[in-house]
Amino acid sequence: MTSERHFVIVGGGLAAAKLAEALRANDFEGQVTLIGAEEHLPYERPPLSKDHLFGKKNFDDFVAAPGQWYRDHRIEVRLGTAVRAIDRAAKTVTLPDDSTLAYDKLALATGSAPRRLELPGADGPNVHQLRTIEDSDTLLKLFSGTPKIGRLAIIGAGWIGLEVAAAARSAGVEVTIVESAKLPLLGALGPEMGEFFAKLHRDNGVDLRLDTEVAGIDASGLRLADGGAVAADAVLVAVGATPNIELAREAGLDVDNGVLVDAGLTTSDPDIVAVGDIAAHDHPRLRRRIRVEHWATALNQPAVAAVTMLGKPAEYDRLPYFFTDQYDVGMEYTGYASPGEYQRVVVRGDQAAREFVAFWLDPQDRVLAGMNVNVWDVTDRIKELITTGAPVDLTRLADTSVDL
């Protein structure tokens, strides 16, 4: 008689919660242990820079599952516990008290951490980041507390920086964004749509300083490399995230800007899978390795990883998807169009009215990605245009009278 199999999930975010859920949904009856470094049950992160920061949602509204669910499904949850090491030969993980926990299959869902700046004053008491519920709570108090701050400086015009800027402006806080690139979101969207988001924020009163470097931070705000300054009561550093791959690297797994996984999300060790922010995934549909730090990846990859852990064939082939809400703009993006690889962007609709769909096309006029702005219920049609791989007629694509 063999002992009950034990599957261990290292990570305390949405991907970890969804993997536990998927294992039970696939009738795995063995032990499941979820080990999270934070003191909270796994929760979704998009509200941290959206609804929660606007005061519209409380933490309980975006917890992935309540404590009772884990008890009902026999999921052992160990919170406030950072796994220190993986011994692949012994098939154990080492916990903070030096005890070990044996596994039959292991899942890594360790997420990412905000990238830090090596600048004078970057560790000052007026400098903030946004990754956890505590970070979001702190910013909410700064924007809406008594007294609230009057001026916020944000370093970085990526998704987090822009969403926090929108929340701060809605609370009446003056906002200056300093970005070293020539446009916001340049790496994610390219110059065409970077221009759109630059105008959006300037139209809403943000002082957007592009192609500008920060030399240091002090109690009065930012010191710029050109000798200028930005006065601010608080500073948010939002210059991207770094995948938490140290545990995987030290265990000898193959890593390269992420933990390398195959189409089924298996790492270089057949008994270990990786999901979410850390997974550098060999995407079978896109035929390239990609790593996507967005909510939809954490939500959907675990269903495939669970099947893989159970020894059955599975592939994760969903197209990348993300969304944002800024001021009066709601946006969804589907697909993958890396900078320098697309030939043109075709806009369908009224960009000035902030109601349009943008398409990124390759040199053969095939759709690589689509972004719908205040236009809804078109995501499935955008996916179809991408997955068929057929060239499109540019005139018809831009014509709103022609059904997608």
C-alpha cells in the first residue's frame, strides 16, 4: 500500500490559489499544501491599483477564496512562510525553521517583486511602491486620509504608475510622472498607443515629463539629472517588476528572465511546474518563449499546470490578455506584438473620443494583437482575427460598419 501523494504549492498569490482549486477540480485526492510568504490568504492584485485604491473595494472583495474553502477542500495553508530552499534529489522544501516538507510534485508560483532603484534617497520614508495590500492601503491613506498629501511624484510611466496617477488625480492630488523613455508604455504598446496614453494623462492634469532621468530622492521630492527638481510630498517608484526566481535558480532549475517551462508548464525538472509571473513559457501558439506578468496568466495557467502535475498531457495556448482602467478609459489588450516586430497599427473607431479598437499587424498584414478602448464584447473576435493567421484588408479592418 503506497502512502498518499503530496503536492506542494510555493506561492501565496492568485496563481497558487487557482492551482489548488484546479487540483481538486481534477479529482486529486492526495495532500495539497500551499505555502505563502504573505500573512494573508491569496488575493488578486489588479484591485490594488484600481478599485481598492479608489476606495471602491475592500480586501475581502478580492481574496481568491475564503478560509473556509481551503478547509472544505482539505488544502493546508501555511501563511507568513517563505520557503528557503528546494532539494530536488530528496524532493523536499526547506521552511524558515529549517524543517523540511516532502513533495511528490511541486509547483512554483512565487510571483514578482517591484524593481528597486539604486538612487540616493530611494529608501527614504516618503518613498513607496505598490505590490501588496499594505502598499495599497498606505497609498489610499495618502490620497484620501486626513490630512492627505497634495503632491505625488511617480517614477515610471508603466501600467502601475499610470493607474496610480489616475487614482491620485481622482482624489485631487497633484501628480508628476517622470519617465526615462520617450513615451509611456513604449515597451508594451509602442509609440502609436503610447501617444494616446500620454495625451490621456495630460488631459487629466498630470505633469508628464518624458525622456527624463531621476538623479535622487529627498524629503522635498525628486532631483532630476538635468538639474531640475519635482516638489512632492510622497514618491512612488513604479519601474517594473522582477520575477522571484532565486529559489528556482538555487535549486538548479533552468532560468532566464524567468523559470523556463515547456508548453505544459513543466520546468527542467519533470516533477516541478511553474506558473504566473515567473513562468517563461514556450508558447505553442505564438511559437516563442514569453513571460507575461498579468492577472489573466495567474488566473488561467494553473488549470493546465494541475493537469500536468497529474501526469496527463496539457498545453497552455491562451493568448496573452490584460486590462487597465484609467479615468474614463477602460481598455483590454489581447495578443502579443513585441516592439520592432509589427509593421503598422490600424485604428478602428474614434481615437479622439476615446472609443476605438487598435490592431497591431505584421508585414503580411496579419493581426498580432488588438486593444479595445471603451468598446466592449469584441475580445473573442479579436482572438479569432489573431488565431486564424490570415491577412486582413486594412480598409475593411478600419471600417466600423464592417463586422469584425
